[in-house]
Amino acid sequence: MLYQRSSALFAEAEKVIPGGVNSPVRAFKGVGGTPIFVRRAKGAYLYDEDGNRLVDYINSWGPMILGHAFDPVVDAVTQRAKSGTSFGMPTELETQIAKLAISMVPNIDKIRFVNSGTEACMSAIRLARGYTKRDKIIKFAGCYHGHSDSFLIQAGSGASTFGVPNSPGVTQGTAKDTLLARYNDIENVSALVAANPNEIAAIIIEPVAGNMGCIPPVPGFLESLRELCTANGILLIFDEVMTGFRLAKGGAQELYDVEADIVAFGKVIGGGLPVGAFAARNEIMNYLAPVGPVYQAGTLSGNPLAMAAGLAMLEALNADAEIFQRLEEKTAYLENGIREVLDKNGVVYTINRKGSMISVHFAPDVVTDFTSAAKGDNDTFKKFFHGLLAEGVYIAPSAYETWFITDALTYDDLDFTIAAIDKVSKNL
Ligand code: PMP
């Protein structure tokens, strides 16, 4: 495959946009080479500026559960745009999507819409701090909750890819209020809580981590976190930006039957438009302005195009009783196929998967936290990535990202992908 036009477009972009991209991980720094510029996408496929077709395993980093340019979403957005694209005033649509989301997700009474996952998580911790009147939060090494200051402490995703987990520009004052724990290590979390009595407002976690590759919680971990939080007056925040409306209708809360106090959403809830949201029970949500004292706002929050897209997306997911089972089956099929060819070709690997989130770690041992994820062989990953790209399969350009499976993938697409992995893994 040729990528001449993408290379030329990237060179132009670099002149006017830092690194040529508007979000770092897109720049291929982790894998080398120049990023692919997309012209359009439909269903499970991306079509790039050089005319190549790629089977897409990123799916806009999660939201395209039902495929790119999903007709009900496209129709809803185009229809809505004709009536105006932003008012900064309430619309009925906002209540409609709020009601639907609340009916799908357990344990929430109210929801507020924002414009990104970053905003959702940032607002969730401000709310938790205001509600508990405490300053500190605990996050897990390798988890990513967006790029707001409090979270850029050992963050995963692009921050790990580029080896700058702690960003300059985050003040010492902010950093000291973020305590770091080891994912899947409840003793470690308990010790932090014990060492900071009555000071921790919230523990925020990706209930299935997706920003250090896919790392599911070990059995009992989320339940123990719940107990620890309840016993110590700490709010448990599930960052379901990846897992919400993907692992189950009610996200990880439903899947693991563990209640969070605040839930953050992103990506899926906007059907691919820039949307995030956070939600909780009444007693917590009523702490928000204009009802309560915790300030949070947004000119474009609840934007009608974004709400129309999100509503169409959630309606489609809600109406499809088999969607999550189908995704599970397709991803299990892919997992088995990958295992077969990697075993046959003698590759050292670990596959982690939960539902339709899956990643191949080129690591010899089980991957349960950031330290074990970081043991993955990045040179092997780079060869794997570029090999697959040459075969027309697009996975995230970083070993620290998960793959997101879309229902638009057919079993032929999955076989095509497994055959590509077979071919590529002979030369790893
Ligand atoms: N939380 C998680 C779990 C994420 O994966 C991401 C983005 N990948 C975010 C928060 C931030 O979302 P956004 O990029 O929309 O700001």
C-alpha cells in the first residue's frame, strides 16, 4: 500500500499544527512513520487519502460500536443541523437523551452533558471534592482520565507512549493532591487510604482499563474498592468513557454488579460527536450549579447536533437486545483466531480481553497493571503495527491502547484480519 498523499498532507499539517496532529497519539510517534489521513469511513472500513481501504480496529477510539457513518446517526445529525447548530439554550433533546441514558445505566438519577471525556472526569472530581469537602484523589498508574491537570500523573495512553507520564505545566500543588495506586492491587489502595485519613475525596478508576492496553480488573478488585470507599466516606468514580454503553447497556457497573458513586462517560454517548457526561444519584448531582455550590458549565454543552447523534446511538443500542452478545462473540472469535496464529508462529504474547475491548501485549507474563504492561516488547509491536497496516488492517498506533471491535465487522473481516496477523507474525 502506498501512503504518498498521507505523507504529503502530514508534512503540510506539521507546518501549522504542533506535530501535525490535534491529539498526540495520532502522530505515530510510538510506532514511527507518518500518520494515515482519512478521507471517509463507512461501517467497519476507513478509506484513506491514498485510496486504501483499512479494516478499522480503533473506531474513533471506541464510539463506532455500530460502524462508521451509521445511518440513524448521520440522518439525525443532518436533519437537526437544518434547524440550527447551537443555541446555548435548553432543548427538549437534552431531556430525551438524559432520560434514556438514566434508564440504561444503573444507580444514576441525573446526568449532565459536557463536550469530552476530559471534561466529564474533571467535573466528576470537582463534584466529588465539593461533596466530600476533601481535596485528595486516588488514581491508578496507567489509567487515563483525560488531560486535565489532576490526571496527568502517571497517565496511560499517549502520555505513556511518549514517556512523559507527568506533564510539565502541572503544578506541584495540583500534583500533590493526586495519589497514585497500582491497578488490581487492593492492599496498595488500602494503604494509601489509611495513610491519608479523611482526606480522600474520590478514587477514580477505569473499571476495565483501556489506556495501558486492555487490562480487566481481577476478580473481587472492584468489589473491594467499593467496600473500601463506603467504609471511608470516599466516592468511587467509574470512568466509563471507554466501557460505558460498550461492555453492557449499563456499562461496567452492570457487568460487574458494582455500584459507582459518580460515572463519567464520553465517546459512545455522543455517537462520534464531541460529547461527554457525568452522572450520579440525586444527592450528589444536586451539588452542582445552579442548584448547588459546585460550579461547572459549557457554552456548547448539550449541543443539539451532539445530542441528536448521541440519542440516535443510544436508541439503537437500547433497541438491540443482542448487540453486546454479538460483540462478545465476534471478539472471542477474533481472540481465538489470533491466539491460534501467534501460537503457530511461536510469538511470545499475552492477550487481554473484556467483551469487545481486546489487546495483544507482546509480554511474556500476565498483564495486570502498568508495570506488567510496560514489559511488552515495543519493537515487536512496531513491526506488528506496520505489518498489519501494509495488509490493510488498522490498529491503534501504540502498544498502550486497546482495540475496539465494531458490530459492523463481518466474520469475513475477522478472517481477513486473522490471516493478516498470521502473515505478519511469521516475521516478528
Ligand atoms: N477517560 C478515558 C477512560 C479515556 O479513554 C479517555 C480518552 N481516551 C478520556 C477519559 C478522555 O476523553 P477525551 O479524549 O474525550 O477528552
